[in-house]
Amino acid sequence: MPWKVSHTVMERTVFISRLQAGEKMTDLCQEFGISRKTGYKFLERFEKNGMTGLYDQSRRPSRLARSTPHEIESLILELRHERPTWGAAKIREMLARKHPGIRLPVRSTVHEILDRNGLIKHKKRQPKGKMYPSAGLRDAKSPNELWCADFKGQFRLGNGVYCYPLTVTDYASRFLIACEGLENTRTEGAKEAFEIAFKEHGMPNAIRSDNGSPFSTRGLLGLSQLSIWWLKLGIEHERITPGKPQQNGRHERMHRTLKQETTKPIGKNFLQQQERFELFVHDYNNERPHEGLAMATPASKYKTSERAFPRYLPEPEYSDCDYTCYVNRSGRVYLPRHGDFNLTLILAGETIGLKQLDDKLWDVMFMDLQLGHYDEQEGVFHVANSSQIR
């Protein structure tokens, strides 16, 4: 009689009952149309597990034919422990570089290995919000078209002193230009850090920042001593819309990695913490595969700017203006034969250009930045529309 799938368990029960009653294995196997090997298999399962042994067992092998060899899995876990913030893609890429001769599992398998070993932290997914980038923010495609700068949130060192990490990245290549632990966010320390970066890497065409100190103020068009210095160097200043850090998203993502790899544990003092920053900069630029660069490193995509930092700070030139005027220490401007007006203290000591637009109306410029208009008849300066200022 044929082996009927719909009555499998019943027939296996009959088979075992008759075998226990004394009938021969060979004769029963021939009658039921199965091999002796199968007959002995069900007998063994019945003797080991009773009636439950006669039900269908999972056909999934205890070890898949394509499962990852123990040696490969050990390499994956070892690298993960060395690089606890790296995901499956970066781990696979680094192993491919170190061991070009071995066959590595696909990214999803590497992730499954990490997950199985409790090395993946599952986060509750949050709904994505809409992004509204402000007008004027560029999408740089080449190195040094745009740098991004920000202060990573301050933290207290082991000796109790606060550390304010200033970070600068190249937008296109993701190259980490600088990571400098400063004592505060004042202009002097930031300016010194940027000067070192400019001397080493050259100068960018533009720098993007948020609206905080020392990048911006609440004064005229958000100008600060630092942004004025940039403008005099021929560097444009982009500021993201307040409350929209996603407009500097690439830089913010780097900050998350920086925090994970340099502040656990926190350094005892500035020297120790800065050493960790410098090790991170080298690793981030030269070793760590970057998913946004098709797993290449930032160093492989970056090149030094051809715009060298000048030995002397150039003074503004206003060849297209009718007058060049000096802003005195009170922030006022005197225009010969046309009166004077209050401009801003932030530009005290600087020269500006004025171009006559009409009989009593003047365009007020600092470098290539239009500050606003001076109405001679009213004796009042009107600030330019800030939405039109980069």
C-alpha cells in the first residue's frame, strides 16, 4: 500500500504497532512502500520520544549549508568589539580590505550575526518630519566649495573643566578638517582653530554654520567678529535656518559618531581629550568606510584647497562705490557733505563702501555684502532684507 500523506501519523502508528507485535521490518517496509532506513528511523524516534516522535519534524537543517563559518563569524565579532559604533556595512568593508582572499557573507548576514550576539541596539522608529531648507544653501559637489562648522555640545572633563569641541568638515568629501577642544565658544579660540585649518588645508569658498556664538550675533544681519574675518578673507558665510539642524545634517551625523567614540569614557583633562579627538580625526578620515561615499574614506575624496591663507589680511576694496568710509568706535559712519548715521558696533574699525542710488539714497556695502540703505534725507540707515542675504 502507498504511503498516504493525509494519514501519515496514523499509518506510522500502525507501522510501529505491528512491528512491536512481532512482524519483520523487511516485510512491513515492503508493504508500506518505504525503505528499511526510513522504517528504522521511525522506530528510533518512537523509542526516543514516544508518539510525538511520529509527527513530522522540521526539515530545516540544524546548520544551514550557506551559514557563516565559525572563523568568519569570529572575525566579524572581533572587529565589532574593536569598533563598537560600526554597523554591518562598515565591518564587511573593512574585513574585505584586510582579508581579500576570503568569501564574506552579505551585509544582511553580517547584521544578523551582530543582532544574534546582542550587539545591535534596537530603536523605536520615529516618523520622519518634513525638511524645509532655506533659500541660498548650496549643494557643493567638489572639495572646499563648502565647509561646515559647529560646536558639539559641551561636556565636563574628568577634572571638572568644560570642553567645547569645535568641528569643521568638508561638505562634499565629508573630510573632517578639524576637531578642537576649546575652553569656550568665544571668537579668539575659534579664530585660532580656523587659522590653523586654513594654513594646513587652504581656504574654502564658503562656510556653513548655525546661528550661535561665535558664528552669529543678534546684531546687523547676524554679523560677528568671526564672520567678518571670513568675509575679509573672501569666504562667504551661510547660516542655516534657526531650529532646522537638518540643514547641516551631514555634520550633525558626524557629531553623533564623534560623541560615541571619544567621550566614553571622557578624558581626564584637555590634553587627554584632545588626543582622543586627534585619533578619531585620523580614523574617521583614513580608516572608517563612509556609506555616503560608497564605502570609500573621506581622505580618498578630499584634496587641499588651492586658496592659500594670506600672510596679511587684505583690506576691503570698493572700486564700484562712490565713497569709502570708516566706521568709528561708536559704530557711526560720517559721509562727507552728506551727514552721518549709526551703523553697528560690530563693524567698528572697518571700512565700508557707499554707492549713490538716487539723490538722497545710498547703498551701504561691506565687501560684497549689502548691508542696507542710508536715507540721507531722513538721516537713517535701513537694514537690508535679511532673506536675501546668504
